[in-house]
Amino acid sequence: MGRGGGMGNPVNVGIAVQADWENREFISNISLNVRRLFDFLLRFEATTKSKLASLNEKLDILERKLEVLEVQVGSATTNPSVFN
């Protein structure tokens, strides 16, 4: 004789509920870690862009100084009296 319309063995239901909670907790932890990773990547991108922009400005300044020095050296080689 079988039972009709019952929820099943209470032990099996308890195990299923426990497994469901563990799965939900695992998914919650994964979601939290993905969010943390995403936040880190956003901060990293912003910081990297800022540092690269700063380095680019410094490089532009150095390139302009180098161009000036190249012109001065070129002038000096064609007109040595500049240094006298």
C-alpha cells in the first residue's frame, strides 16, 4: 500500500532543503565574488587610464624637448660660431 498525496519521507525532504540552501549559498558567494572582481576591474581600468594619460603627457614633453635639442645640435653643426 502506498501513501497518496504525501510529501515523501521527511528525511529526504530535509536533505533536499539542506542541499537547496547550500546551492543558494554557493551561488550567492559566486555572485558576490563576480561583483568584487567586476568592481576591481573597473577601478583598475580607471587607474590605468589615469596613469597612462600622465605618462603620455610626460612623453609628449620629452619629445618636444628632444626636438628642440635636435634643432640646436643641427644649428651648431651648421654654424659652430654659436658656441663661441
